[in-house]
Amino acid sequence: MGDRQQHGFDDATLERYLDGALPAAQERAVTAALDRDPELRRRVDEMLAVRALLKQELDAVAADVDWRAFANQVVAKCEAAPALPWGARLQAWLGEVFAYRKPVWVSSLAVAAAAAAVLLVPRLIDQPPDMRVADNSPDAQVEVQSLETGSTMAMVYQLPKSRTTVIWIPEHADSEEPD
Amino acid sequence: MGETELADRDLVDRAKAGDRPAFTLLVQRYQKRAFAVAYGMLHNRDDALDVVQDAFVKVHKHIGAFQGNASFYTWLYRIVANLCIDVRRRRGRRPEVAFEEAIKPDETAAAGVDVAPHHGEANPVDNLTRRELRREMGKALDGLSENHRLILLLREVEGLSYEDLARVLKISKGTVMSRLFHARKNMQKALRPYLGLKPGAGLSGAPAEADQGEEEERALRSAEAQPEIQ
């Protein structure tokens, strides 16, 4: 806390200043203080020195690699790899969705699944009796696949006679959001 | 990164449609940056190159499912980060190749290249060769926790914003600031003797770290449980 008392700005504030993450008024205040306070400048220099070192050194290592053939090698490896089955593609898509907007999409998909169920029930009831019996058979409503992404599990059902697919994703109480 | 993002999205759309040159351009655009992060994490050139290659293979495999909710590069860095964590876990020990060994001997000629910015003071690295400094930086990085190392590399080397860091690492923005602050302080502390930094600078104004350990562990587990974007 000594730094704060002596110069008015703590290290966390100075780091955020260097990140450009301070509110405008506070940023102006730090800039003004830097102009008149050599000790504050020294502290900022230290912070910048470590940042610059890391970037310069790692950039230098990357620049030392011969990249000319790398992209073509990657593409060749990609094209040699087998294509994903549709289930894996869906799982990847769910992973992408949940990685960034889990709460919104979980809720939306749960609502969509519920809406699909509401719409489907009357249709099934309206079917002729033989159809309703058939709908209770194991192959009429097929759980195609269970998918897990993180802590979320999804079940995909296919209803062949109505040519409908239902994706059921139960909502989690412990879903987390980046911000 | 606005313009880059737009161009990335265009390239991603074209790559989704099977446009090979578009995918090649994406690889060329990010290969060095992804490598820098991987090398910082692994300290081994070959391992880092393997990780970058595997990351792009995964990108290619899953690009059809990429919705563009996030920037392409945040997705890519998340894949790279997870692959690096896998490699380190598989190693289960310190890397075999020291940080500086990947550097060509003739690069020591670059000793004395300015590292620190100037505000009218002497360059603090004048008394060290670049090679020595690299070795110490490698040790300092290795001394950080996995989470601190990763966030530091993504911020200082790749320049990711707080928001992007939160997305890549699946943590809150507050945790980003806290973790970044402590990672930087640890790095400064480790490099202080080699950069002419003044001893005794503490963690003044350190953001609260009460929930840090628990949240970091949770984020790490969560990252590992996402093979589809690894």
C-alpha cells in the first residue's frame, strides 16, 4: 500500500492504465501524474519492461521457425482426416454455443423443446388408433443420441412418422457465464 | 481487431464451404501467434508446432459447426490452450528442453537489444545478454501456475482484451483482472533481478483473490470437459 500512499495510484490501477482499461477521467489523472512524477514513471517502466520482454522474446522464437510449408502441411493433414459424423458435428455445435452463451441457449432450446412437445401431442392424439399404438413402439420415438458437452447433457429424439427431431437439453442451476 | 474479425468471418464462411485457399489463409494468419502462445506454455519448439498443427486440424474438423458467436481467434486460442494443457499433463514433469535451447547461438549477437521502454533512464538489460534473459524469462514463466502463464501469454503476446480473455478462459472479467494482475506481479518479481527492477514493490492495490483458486480450478476442469473445441 506504500505505493498508493506515496504516489496516489496503486499497481493495479497502473496496470489497468497500461491496458487502456481505466475510465477516461482516471486515465487523464494518471497521465498527468506520470508527467510530473519520476518515481511513478519508474514503476510504469518496470511493468512495461516485463510486458515487452515477453512479447519480444516469443515473437522472436516464432519468427525463427520456417513457416513456408506449414500451412500446406496442415491442409494436407486436414484433408487426410476422416469427416465427422453428424452426431459429432452437432456435439461440436452445441459445444460452441454453450462455450459462450450457455444460459441464453439452454433456456431457448429448452423452451423450443417444450414447444415442440406441445405441438406434437395434439398431432399424435389425432392420429388413427393404429398410429397411436405404433407411436408407443420403441422405433417410433427413437433416442438417437445422448450428447455431453461440459456439464450439460442433451438427448436427441427422432419421431420418424412426424419427421420431427426433438433436442432436449435440461437446464442447469450451476451454469456459469463469463461476465 | 474489428477489420481482422470481419475478414476472419469471411474466411471462415469460405472455409466452411470447402474453400481450401481461405482455410490456408486462416492458418497463415494465425500460425505464428498460436505458436508463440504454445511455445510460451510448453517451452519446446516441436511440441509447440505439433500443438498448432493439431489445433488447426481441429478447427478444420469443426469449422462447419462454428457459429461465429465468438471471434475466430478466441476459439482458436481456446483450442491451443486446451491442447497445451493436455501436453503438459501428459508430460507430468518439467519440460525436457530448456527455454533458451530453441534459440540459435548466433542470436546472442542480439544481446543488448532494447527491451524496456525509456523515460530518460538507462536500459536495464544492458548488462545481460539476450540469451541469459531468455533463459530467465523461461524459468519465470515456468514458475507461474498454468492459469497465470496462460493468461499472461494471451494478454501480453496476443493482446487479447479482458472480454476475449474471459471468453477464452471461461472466467469472469473480474477474475481476468485479478489473475492477470497476480501473474504480472509474479513475473515482475521473478525477473526483477535481471531487469534492474527495484526490489520490494509489493502487490499494492491487488484485486481481491478470495475466490481465485477455486474458480481457476473450476475453469480448468470446464476447459478440459470440452473436447469438441479443444
